[in-house]
Amino acid sequence: MTDSDVALVTGASGLLGAAICRALAATGLTVLPVCHRGLDRAAELAEEIGALEPVRADLTDPAAAMDRIRERGVSPGVLVCAHGRTLRRSVLTPGDDDGLWDVNVHSVTRLAGSVGKGMLRRRGGRIVLVGSRAGSVGLPGQAEYAATKAALSAWAASAAWDFGRFGVTVNVVAPGAVLPGPGSGSGAAVYTEEENRAVADRIALRRLAAPEEIAGAVAFLAGPQSGYITGQTLLVDGGARW
């Protein structure tokens, strides 16, 4: 195993993060799962797919998180940031963002900057961020959440210029509505059963996405066949019109 064959995946204990870990492992990459909560789930996943021992880290403290990651003795050639929080609240309702920007934006960009330094030295690598369709369209009650996901797309489009001359690509996968399950979250919009039916009626494929379908898009952008794609946000929304 070389560092270039290691994929660091954050949010690995969530439904979507776990699907991404499985998809990357299936391509032959050695996965390093990272999570803040759900370490037991991440450990079970690691055993299932033959991954490295999971790292538990609070990514809002990037320096401490990187120390924990470095303890594994690897410098990943692939980084997938699949962690995140949702917030559904009208902007007319008083309240702060409860650290939403720290989790969804600052922790992601700082981690990408830190892990990306190793990619620069090797002159190659893949950075894939999990955004959301909410970052491209207006959704009721999700103004603050949508703003954080739009920020990821803007960051990736700009960071692609900084990383590009070193052979490192930076892209975003933006899911639409994803079938819910235990530990969903991680950038995917999650709805009630009634909302799911209403949303499906406004999707060309007339159904919500399976986590594995989002993971497939991530695996593509993390793989060698996507070497000329960078600074892009790939919508994986089934042809949604909402």
C-alpha cells in the first residue's frame, strides 16, 4: 500500500459516508474512515471492507484532527469530505446557526488544505467534497444550510486553480434527496415519508437516490478516469425540478 492508494473519508459512520467508503474500497483503494461520532459503526465498517482503523476526531479543531490522522502514518492520495450538519429553519425565526459554518465549511476547507499539502508534494491527488443540491437552488427553510453548501462549490471552483498545476483535482458531488436511514445526514437532504413522496413527484426518475448511487459519483471523481475534471459541482439529483 502506498499513500496514493489511501482514501481518507470523513463522516464515515453516516449512511452516505459508509456507502462512499464501500465504493472506494471496491475500486482497490485502502480507506481511512474518520468520524466524530459513531466510532463503533465505523469500526464495523472498517472490518467489513478491510479498511484502516478508524480515526475519531472533531474536525472543527483541524490541528488536533490532523494530529490524529498523522498517527496512522499515511498521507492520503484521495480525500472525501462527507461530514456535515443540516439545519431547517426559516430566516424569520430567531436563532444562531449553532456552528453550522464551522462544521460544513471551515472544517472542510481547512482539512482539504492540510491533506492537500501531501498531494502537492506527490504532484497528484483527488479532493471530493459532498455538497448538496440545496447549494444550487433555493429551498424553503434551508437558507443557512444552502449557503454553506454553495460555499463549498465556490471554494472548490477557486481551489482548483491553486491545486491544478500540481495535478490535484478538486470537485463537489451535490446530492438531491437521498433515501433516509440510520445516520443519514452528511450533506444529503433528508425528509419525512410524506415529504419523500411529494419530492419524488418532482424528480424525473420519480424516486429518491440510494446512498450507493451518490457514492458511485464520488468514486468516479476520486478515480483516475476523472483526471481532467476539476473545479466542478456534479449534481446527482435524478433530474429534480424543485
